[in-house]
Amino acid sequence: MQKFWWRWLLVLVALAGALVAANHNRTQQGTQAAHFVNSTTPTLFFHGWGSSYHAEQQMANYARSHGVTTTIVRADVAKDGQVTWYGRLTPGARNPIIEVNLQNNKSVKPGAGSIVDAYANSSQYVLAVMRAVKAKYGFTRVNVVAHSMGNLQVYYYLKAHGQDRSLPQIQKLVDLAGHWNGLVMEPGATTVTLAGNGRPSIMLPQYQGLLSLRQTFPRQIDVLNVYGNSKNNTDGTVPNVSSQSLRWLVASRAHSYQEQVIEGPGGQHSQLHENKAVDQLLVRFLWQK
């Protein structure tokens, strides 16, 4: 009989401990959440070439674990632009995150005709997501985080539709490893120099295709341009000057423009979206009060 009561006592102690831990976690999450804006504006994540929404999960999960949001859903985009939703986004959800997954993740193929036309066509996937976000949830404002090729898709979308007020308006835009003015493997990309005003000495075709943004880039957008220097002023894939070339395109029109370089191994091209320092930058820029 004594053993029986001891067992029950141990069970009760364990339950009490679990309740205390759960209450502590709720209190901690509430304290964390108090540091962030309370907004219904969603943040859309766009991955890079040959990638998927898995490249976005580290950043999204970091935001959730630190009290920014409790809502992460996925927009899966078929090759024909049809958008299928996974997860539940309730009305009034706080700082929701939408992970975008492009089934056609190699829509821009090197050496396949006009690179400008290729990015313009590929940007239709961004348009499809924006239309779906508006149609399904009624969002009129969004934030965007893009990595690598996702940046070019977003900027070519802005070139074509940035002034269309019927579409959700981007408020904050985070660019990771953007290669607006070429990749390391492209002739001339590593020899580019930047003038004092940011103007690049060489403008590759994909960059020239975005020059109209100097007159049309939406003035309400705050831009954070993050690039890595893992070796030789590149992230191993993108020269730093290619990422820095964005300044001359948009800084004079953007509501604000800032750059941040990630030094060392964590600044490698694909490591940028797996980097806690980058996670912290995103959280501060997008959601911190």
C-alpha cells in the first residue's frame, strides 16, 4: 500500500512540474511577443534557384520560436501558376508567415535566350502569389524576404507591377544573396567596380533590365540588403559588388535602404538562410517595435 501511495505522489509531482514548465513557456513567449509589432501584415518568403520552401524554414521557425508569430503556412505554386495552400491562416493572425514553394524552381536557365525575358517570365510566379494572397485572405500589404534568384523574380515583378495598386503593396523587403549584376561564373561580374554613388562600372543584361526601377521603385518600401563574404569578397556564388549594385537601382527612391554583410563561413551563399545572425537581422528589421 505504501508503494502505491508513493507512485501516486510521484505522478502528482511530475504533473505539477509539467504545469509549471508550460506556464513558464507561455509567460516567456508572451514576454518575447511584447517586443514585436502586433500586425496582420504577412511576410512572404521566396527561395532561390533549384531550392524549395525548406530553405525558408530555418528563418520562419526562428521567428516563431522567438514570439514573433504562431502562424506559418505554405503557398505551393505549380508550374502553371496555380497556388495551393497548406496550413491554416485565421483572420487577425499576428505577423503571419507564408512560405512560398515554387515547383518550377529552375525557371531561369543559364544560356537559354534572353536573360531579361527569362526573369520577366519567371516573375509571373510572384504575381501569382500576390494575386492569391489578395484573393484568399484580402491582404493589401505584405513584407517579402527573398534569397538568390528569388530576389530577381521579386524585382522583375516590381518592375512590371510595382505601381499596380490593385495588388498587395510591399512594405518591407529583405534581400539575401541577391545577384542583380551577375554571378561569379559570369564574364565580367567579378571585375565590376562601384562609383561613389553606387553606380556599377559594368552592367550585365539582367541588371540593365531593371534600370527602369530608378524611376518606378515604390517609395514606401524599406529595403534591407544582406550579402555574404565567405571568401574573396564573394559568397562563393555571388560577388559582393553584384549584391551592392542594388543600391544604385533603388536607394534614391526607397523609403529606406541599408546593407549588411555577413563575414566568414556563415556568409556562404546557401548558409545565409541557415544563419542565426541573419535570423536576428530579419526579426529586428521586419517586426521589432
